[in-house]
Amino acid sequence: MLVLSRKLDEALLLDGEISVRVLKIAGSRVQLGIEAPPHIQIQRAELSFDAGELVSDEERHKANEGVPTYAQRVCAIPVG
């Protein structure tokens, strides 16, 4: 695991196309902004775990079938 420190309004770039920026710091909570291409699904890690075990990509895809991604909801991209 790579561990980085970021200050308010600083960002990091993943794979040249995913940007993660620190938007707000309030006490022990940090608000992040994530910019990614529409084909990248963004999901909180705790939603990908079942009783401490990883859920397979196939199971996760099936569970999310028909559910718009965060980017689709925010940008109002039609789901089809």
C-alpha cells in the first residue's frame, strides 16, 4: 500500500486519468472529490465487502446492474 499525505486542495493522479482531490477537512472527516472517465465505477470500499470478504467483480456487477454510477447520477448521463 502506498501512503501519501495531501493538504487541502491538493490532488493525486491515478493511472493518468483518475484525479482524487482533498476538498474539505473537518475534524476527523475528509471530503474527497474524484474525477474519472465514465467507464470507471466509483464505490465506497465498505460496499464491496461482505462479512470481511471480497465480493467478486462478477457478483458486484450483478448487484449493481441497472444502478447508475456516481458519475452518471452527478452528470445526468443516460443509463442504457
